[in-house]
Amino acid sequence: MYRYDEFDERFVRERVEQFSDQVARRLDGSLTEDEFKPLRLKNGVYLQLHAYMLRIAIPYGTLSSRQLRQLALIGERYDRGYGHFTTRTNLQFNWPKLRDVPEILGLLADVEMHCIQTSGNCIRNVTADHFAGIARDEIEDPRPTAELIRQWSSQHPEFSYLPRKFKIAVTGAEQDRAVIKAHDIGLRIRRHPDTHETCYEVSVGGGLGRTPMIGKVVRDYLPKADLLAYLEAIMRVYNLEGRRDNKYKARVKILVHETGLEEFTRRVEAEFAELDGPSINADPAEVSRIAAYFAPPTYRALPERSTALETARAGNPDFDRWVEVNTTAHKQPGYAAITISLKPVGEAPGDATSEQMRLVADLAEEFSFSEIRVTHAQNLVLPHVKLSDLFAIWRRLGEAGLSSANIGLITDIIACPGLDYCALATARSIPIAQAIARRFAEDTRQKEIGELNIKISGCINACGHHHVGHIGILGLEKRGIESYQITLGGDATQDAAIGEILVPGLAAEEVPDAIERIVAVYLEQRQAGESFIENVRRLGLAPFKAAFLELDRAA
Amino acid sequence: MLLDRNGPASDSWTHSDGAAIGNIPLALVPWEALPEALANRVPGQQIGVVVPGSLAIAEIEALLPELALIAIGFPAYSDGRGFSLARRLRRAGFTGRLRASGPLIVDQFAYALFCGFDEIALPASSAGRQPAEQWQRALSHVGARYQRGYGDGGNILDQRRAKRLAQAAG
Amino acid sequence: MAAVAKRPALPAILLANDLLDGDVVFASAAGETLAWTRDPALALVADDDTGAERLEAFAVSEFAAQRVVDAYLVDVETSTGRPVPRHYRERMKTLGPSNRRDLGKQAGEGIAPSGQRA
């Protein structure tokens, strides 16, 4: 993992002092609420429905045991003993007091963490593949790139007052687990076909929200050394030309769309050509310095298979099922990555109590080189676990209610906090997720249905990624009541697609039935081995629509 | 109120609504009036111009050698175009004074200086709430930055490099 | 930003968030003047324009005094004897998260037990 040096340390301490000063200036009237709001947002402080909310950055979803324990402590001391992991792999506390925030920022700085740019019209927390450094399909670890961008984008003198928020994601694998095509900038590390050098494929203009769009490639092979200069070129074009007259049209996706990909690319390339790369880019020694922190841990040489594991699996069907569903093959023989589900049936997706955080921190320390990852699907990962330790870990997770075997299945639902907490929400998300999970709780049924991603947002801003859910659910307000729109066919992977509207408006209590109906069509029509999304792609929306029409006629 | 990195400064420029600049020694004119004002210029007279953040660099580039001051208007502190325009003007070789003109907040002072501005001209409504002392204090909260090429020295990447070289030498 | 948004239908109450704590607070009668309470049951109900104007004036002055943020009037229904916002969003603000009945005002947070209400 990356560790702060003296410069990083000083930088973060300065931000704590700066925010304390900003709060003081707000209280003495030097700053108006309008002026203070973006400053507090850039330090992760929102005003929500019931209280302030503090969003803590977890850069590219990587945490150490020490950091997670500190989060647990903050949750207990300043909040209500729990936090919420988000689709940007951040952690949100729902009940902090503004007066306590400077102190909390100090505690975060103690463990090399911060809340910088977790909100506001600036470059947000950089995300990456949660299986970085582990995945067998990885070409190169995306974390050094993500860390370089984290530093470069922090308190950028020129790009801190952008037209709108700006999100960057990086992947280094063939399979996209970081939803890069739904980001303002998505970077994919790939090899140049001729030189075999690793390069970046640069996509711009993806994003969800009111106008969902899939990112478009502006550079097929950007030499890695040119990264920061190229980002500067993109950001400058956006900062100068992005729309500022309408916040709903201010994201870079609209600029790309209105300018046209070709012309947008031309402007970026023209700006890039004007830049003096060597005076902007990080020098190779700096890149190596960062990369060295992400060297693989000292694995033990182990056989590919573990007889202890196989014996335990044979003797315990629940454990066997959990291993099948919640573990991922590791580059290193004899190891696996475990995904810990924060989606126990009936709980709020992505919530974890301080006790659960401590347990995961302990398990990571004992079994996974003190490292934890947060996924954009709101789960946690122990990235480097010996196969022979899986059974012991599973039992301890079970005692804390964290052994749900549902990763990637119908109850592994992404949901934003929705109107239960969020001031922007138009409807609740959590109770919908809970109701669906209860309906499909039975393991055999989940297994039969197979991979199916349901994603729920409580408003058009789409924090719950509903557009790219196989089934997307969007909570709206219609005539004074909560109403839910269902979309079908979205995809968050390298085959990124925006879902199409299947049903425009359902009452909350009708949603689980609607999901049942969709699933029934799939189970009836699927071919051997065909997953839900493959089935939807093959059949289109028609048979699913028909199922709803029949219902209307019967009613 | 006019501020530069050393604190409050006195504004020796005189705003002119149009191109009728007579023999005002330091005349600050609107962008629209610039060509005529330059044509009217008398010997020894210096011209400055007020431009919007949306101005394309190509429109002003050829005139840069004629100008002693460019004031970029910030319609709101949240409108960051001026920072990028300042960068482009400096890159295009403008060596005169660069002024950020509008309701900026103290937390932007360091950013403005790093992007190439020399001074901030604040409207009275902002200046009243944010005394000069706050602007100086805000600068003290911003030390080294990660970005190379913004302002003189002081960036973290170059400091790390210097440290590496010193260690290698020692 | 205006401290007070467009006036809703009456009767209405005034709610806001405490600037330093973030808690939802309600304007309530305190003798001749107004004061903030965390208890929605104690919110002063404005039935007419005079009452609404008084709440709005309080919102403006309290916002200016850096005590509250996001102050606005909310239309309520009073048939149960206590004001209940008509819109579900504002009702949530008087209760707390619906998935956590143990938290927020619905769990009595910041609210004195009924016997001790002033």
C-alpha cells in the first residue's frame, strides 16, 4: 500500500488547519453560507436530511487494518457506531456534527486519510479495479496510476472550480470491474500492439446521472509517461469550455456530446501539443517510487490447491457455497481474494458497524497482509488470503453476520442511501433493497437465478448506478408519493450499456413483484448457461414488457 | 480592494468605460473598446484591458505585447475559467500584470497566484467581509502542492526529486 | 441564496438545521419570541399570513446570525393535534431514517420526555 512521506503528511495536516479556519470564518460571518458550502463539500461535509454527513475518501478503495480501525473508532466516538460504504468506494458517516469535523479530520490524518475532494465541482476520489494486483487477467496494476492521479488532482490550483464534478477511474485488467466507461475519464491500461509497451486507452465523457452516457475513446494508446500532461489538457479544455449556464449540462459528457467526439479530441490534442510534457509529468523516479509501494506482499510458496480447504468444503455445504460465490482466483497459487458481503439480507446495502469494521481489520491483519479493499458494489475484499485459512475466516465472519454468500447475485444490491438520509433524494432506496433481498433470500433460488445485478438510486443523480444495473430501479416522486421506475439491460462492465425503461412508475410495495416477474421471464426463456444479462441482450425488452402487459390485462 | 501577495495594494489604474482614454497614464478599458483605445494611445501611455473568462486566447494573443495589464473577470468565485485563461496567457508569453477581478474568496488566493495572477481586485461586498489579514492567513495554509509548473518552485514532485538527488549524492 | 424559499400552503411550520450540530430544529413559541426546539411536536404552527411572516422573519434573522441553515416553511396537517408535514420528505425530517427506527427523532433523540416538555 502507498504510505505518506513527509510531503503528503504536511499536505494533509495543512488541509485540517485550513478547514478549521474555514469553519471559524463561517461562524464569524466572513464567509456566507453560499461561499462556505463548496468549501465544506470539498472537505466531504454535506448537509443531509437529519444531520451533516461526512464522506471520507478511500483512494482506489484501498485500506489498511489500522485505517479501518480508525474509521471504526470515529464511527463510535462521533457517529452512531456505523458507516456506509459508497459506490465511489468512500465511507460516509451519517451523523457527525460540524463542530467535530476538524477533530475527525485530524484523526484521519493520523492514519494517512482525508476527506479532500469527496464532493464539490472538482476531481473526486479516484477509483480502480478492486482486484488490482490480484486479478489473473491483469496487464498492469492500476493503483500506481491511481495514486499519481490522487496526488496530482489534490487541491489543483487550476481545476478546483470546474463546471461540475469530475470522476476518474482506472483499470489494468481485461475485465472492467471499475465501471470506467461511466466515468468522466476512464483509463484502461493496455499493451501497444507494436511496441508491447503498456499505454493508456483514454475515454472521456462517460457518466450516469440525468443524462447517462458511455465514455468515448479520445486516445487509443497514450504513453504512460505523458499521463499528467494529457490529463491537464483534457481538464483545461473542459474547464474553459464546459457549460456553466446549466448545472444539468455541465458535465464533460455534455461538452463531448455537443462538441462532437472528433472536435473535442482535436481540441484536447491541440492543447496537449502546446504543453511542455517534461515540465508537467512525473519523472520516472517518482513513478517508480509510487509503484514500489504496490509491490506484491511476501507470499508463501504454496501449491495451487489446498486439501484442508477441500476437506472443509466437502464437510460443510454452506461454506462450500460461500467459497464458490465469494472468492476470486488469485495470481498467486494457493491464495484467493475474499469478497465480504455487506449485503446481509434485511440490512442496508453497504452499511457496516464499528464492530464489523474492527473484525474485518483484525482478519486482514491476521490473514491478508493488513490490507482491505472496498468495491464499488459496496462490499469489502480481503485481497490475499491463503486457501487453507478460508474456513477459519468464514466462521469468524459468520459470527458477525458477514458471511452472506451472495456476491454478484440478486441480493447483492447496490443502493444509495436514498431519502432515508439524503437531502437530494426523491424517494427511498434502502427499504426497496431490503424488500427485494427478503423476497429472494433463499440460497437455492439465488443460485438458480445466477449473476444478476440490481442497482437502486433514490434520485436522478444515480449514485446507485441504476442505469448500468442489469435491473435498474430509480426512485422518483410522482404526485406526492414515492414512485419507482424499472430499467433493464444496463451493464457496468467492458460491455457497458445503459438500461432501457421497462416500467415507468411502480409503488414501493409493487417493486418486489415486478422483479419476480422479470426473473420469471428469464428463467422460462433462458438457454443453457445463459446469464440474465445475456438473456436480456438476446431477447431484447419485448418479452419482459409483455409480462407486464399481461398483468395489466389480468388486473 | 486590491491585493497582491504582499497584502493590500493601491490601484493606480483608471477604469475607462470606452476608448476615450485621453492621456490617462494607466488606462483600463473594456475588451470591446481595446482596438480603439490602442489606436488612441498617446506616447508613454499604458493600456490595460478587462476580459471575460470566456475569451479565446487566439483573440487576444497578437495584442499581448501592447498590454501592461489584463484583468480577467470572475463573474462568481465558483467560475474557474479565469484560472485556465491566466495559464494560457502566461504560456502565450504575457509578462504584464495579471489581475483577477471579481468576488473571489480567500481560499482561492493561492490558486490564483499559482496560475499566474499577480493581484486580486475585490468588489466592496466581498472585501468588507474578508479583510486583508484573512487573505494573508489563507496563503499560509497552502504550502507545497503536487502539481508541477504552477508558480515558482515549491512543488512536491520536484522537492522529492531534489531530495532523491541529494541522497544519491550524499 | 435566500434564507426562505417560496411560502407553502398554510398551516405551516418552520424547520431548519442547526449550523454547528446539523440537527433538524423547529421554530417554537418561547413567550413573546421564538426559539428553536429539536422536538417537532413543539413546532409553532402558522395558520395565517401574519404567523407565516413571523416565522419567515425569524428564519432570515437566525440564518443571518449564523445559527441555522436551510431554513424553510413546511406545510403541515394538524388533525392529530400535532403538526405533521404533508410531504413525505419533510415527514422524514421529523422522524429519522425509516430503516433505523432506533435513530433520530422517532427514537426521541434530542427530545425531552413528554413529561418534561416546557
